[in-house]
Amino acid sequence: MKITTIGGGYVGLTTSLCFAASGSAVVTCLEANDSLARRLQSGICPLQEPKLDQLLLQCLAKGAIEFTTQAQEAVTDPDYIVIAVGTPETEDGSADLSQLKNASEMIGKYLRKSATIIIKSTIPPGGTRKVAGWIFSATLRPELKVDVVYSPEFLREGSAVDDFLNPTRIVIGCDNTHAAERVASLYKMCHTADTSIIITSPVNAELIKYASNSFLALKVAFVNDLARLCGTIGGDIRTVSRGIGSDPRIGLDFLAAGPGYGGSCLPKDVRAMTAFSREVGVPLSILEQADRSNLEHQRWIARSVSEAVPCQGTISVWGLTFKSNTADLRNSPSIALIKLLSEYGNYHFNIYDPTVHSQQLALLETISHTCFSRPEDTLENANILLLLVSWPEIKAFPHDQIAMLMRGKSVFDLCDAWDIAGPELDGVRFRKLGVGEMGS
Ligand SMILES: NC(=O)c1ccc[n+]([C@@H]2O[C@H](COP(=O)([O-])OP(=O)(O)OC[C@H]3O[C@@H](n4cnc5c(N)ncnc54)[C@H](O)[C@@H]3O)[C@@H](O)[C@H]2O)c1
């Protein structure tokens, strides 16, 4: 069986390697970025993802995968084509489908035999129909039988391979039962006893993906609202979250207070779902609040921190990625917070993150900053320390040494990294989001 994947990013690369490693398919991964395709073909995995680098080497050694930038060669005669290109947001928040349109037209132009097309990119309702339309309007062979199926991906960065191979659910959106069954059997290596297989219409599948990410964003926004309330009235969000989440109807996941939701999916999917629902005249009023609440939360944190270091100073920031176990900086709450803080004062940022080694971080534009490769080196001239991502290295840092290492005597723990008995240790004030009065 021949599979072509289009896009070699988090979703495309994981999908390609898992199919190639299964032994039932030879995979060609078409990646538009020439340098990325060349690095992948030479065995260099650019993504920091557990298991992905070993899988890449194994699959290359077995000849089960190849990476190319040559569309015609990749798309001419596969049995399945998996589309995993990006669907970023446009200025008005809606999904930018231009990469998807290019990929679809390329399929239409070059495909020479009947095939099943599986869309894994996240798309708004109606997206599957659009892809089919773009393929058919570009094809020179209208007699070919091409089924277009939407099968959203639910993997999480940091555990992409495990999530792909052990999904909680496989959603297959297709109006043609035979095509849906073909796709279900393609995924058979991922079926576990706990996997729900949901075969449904494209529009339901499209809604399931957007609504899942929207619901997760709402959970995070709600718990962060609650954390600010806890901090004001003397509650403890950690206990409150445990109490709420222990109800199986609610669940503990995504109930940890923190610096806001971010990453490559949640913010853009919330905005795209909001924009789509407005466009069709059924605005989702609760979801409209999620984004505002997330931003207000980050502003509130920035205000609280700036009150502790008025006007100017050096702020040590530990953790820059949008969560631990990924090197992905897309829509990172840490970067959002640094940008907000720099509106409040003339600050220099001393940054440590286990995955960020560059001395200059383009995303921070003109903001004054220095990157360090050891957390302790950020502290010498720092007025305050912000803990933003609970990387194992940050959690394990001996916090009893902070008083000795840091010029200032103030720590804001915004990701529940350290368990410290009281608000003070050796003259250092430790403030925790949602515990005691962080803003005071
Ligand atoms: N990253 C995640 O955790 C995740 C999880 C689930 C779903 N998704 C969704 O999956 C999709 C892909 O996400 P990602 O994070 O892998 O994106 P990504 O930006 O990391 O990768 C997309 C890749 O596609 C390539 N590409 C674009 N157009 C192409 C074309 N015409 N031909 C060949 N290659 C092309 C780009 O060069 C890029 O490398 C998005 O819709 C996203 O919302 C992402």
C-alpha cells in the first residue's frame, strides 16, 4: 500500500512515521520546505518529540519512508493521500485555508489513479466539501474515483507518537460508507480496546474537532478565572481544582491554573470556531468570552508582576515554550506575558528554557532580553523570578538556593512548579497563582 502525506510538521511527520513503522505501507512525505525535507531525508528530526527521532531513523533504514519536495512524483499514484498542512488564523480570526487549497489543487492536477484523500488538518465546518471541490476543479481526469474523508487529529505535542498510536477516539467524517471503512481499517494499528470509532458525516467530524479544542480552552479560561478569585478571597486553586475535577463528569485534565492557554491549536481554533459561528449567524456566546478571559488573565498577571517591580528592572523568566515537553513557541503564553510586561515598564528579561538556546529570539522583536542555558545564571541581577512552564528541570531546581542566588527577593510561581510550605523562605517571598493574594 502506498501512502503520501502532504506536510511534514507535527501532525504530518507523526502520521507518516507511524504508518511507515507499521510495516503495512510505504510512505512518501511531501514537504514544501526544501531544507526541512532534506533534513528529514538525512535522518535529522527537527521536532523535539519523544520517539519521533528513533522512528525516523528506523523507517529510513527500512526504506519505508522518503521525503520529497516533488509534488508530481509524490501525488501521482498513492492509494491514500493524507493532508496535514497548516491551517493558521487570518487577521479576522477565521481559518486560513490557503495551504489546504494549494495541496488540494496539487492533488487534482497530478493524481492519476483512484485514491482516498484523508484530511487531518483542522478545518471549519464545510471544509471537507471545499477540499473535494478544489480537487475536482483542478483535475484533468474527472473519471477518477476520489473519496475525500475528514479524520481530525487529536495528538498532543510532547506525546505525539503515543497519542497517535493509542487514540481515545478515531473520528471519520465521510458520506461514503465504503471509504469510511477503508479509512477505519487503515487505522487498525491504532485501535485499542478503549478507542471509540466514530463514523459520521463530514460536518459532524469537523464540529467534533473544533468543539473539543474550544471546550478545553473554556476549561483553562474558567480555572484561571477561578484562580484569581481564590487568590483574592484566601482560597487555594489547587485544592479547588482537585475537588472539582474529581467528579468524573468534569475530570482533572486542563484544570490546572497557569499563565493562560496557548500553543499552535487552542487559540486559533477558538477564534476560528467563533468566527465561523458568527458568520453563519449563530454566535457561540460562551466561546466568545474564552479569548477575552485568557487575555484579561494575562494582563492581570502582567499588572501584578509590574506592581512588584515598578517601572524598570530585570525579570528572570523560566519556561518559554507553550507547555513542557515541546520546543514549540507558537502562541506561547510566556511570550505574550513578556510582551505585555514590556508595556508596563522598562524591563530586561533573563530567559531560561531547556529547549531555547538562541541568544536572540526573533519572536521577542525589540524587547531587551538575554537567553541563558542554565536557570541559575538568570538570577544574579534579577529583581524577580517568574516560573511559567513546569519543565522537569524547573520543578527539580533546588528552590532553597534561590535566596542565595538572586538579587531580588520575589518569586511568582505561575505554573505550580514548586511546593513551598509558606509564603516566605529565607527572606524570599513566594507567590503562587490562585493561592493567597498574588497581586498584593
Ligand atoms: N500541532 C498539533 O499539536 C496539532 C494537533 C492536532 C491537529 N493539528 C492540526 O494539524 C494541522 C497541521 O498542524 P502542524 O502543527 O503539523 O503544522 P506545521 O505548521 O507544523 O506543519 C505543516 C507543514 O506543512 C507544510 N506544507 C504546507 N503546504 C504544503 C504543501 N502544499 N505541500 C507540502 N507541504 C506543505 C509546511 O511547510 C509545514 O512544514 C493544522 O491544521 C493543525 O491545526 C495540529
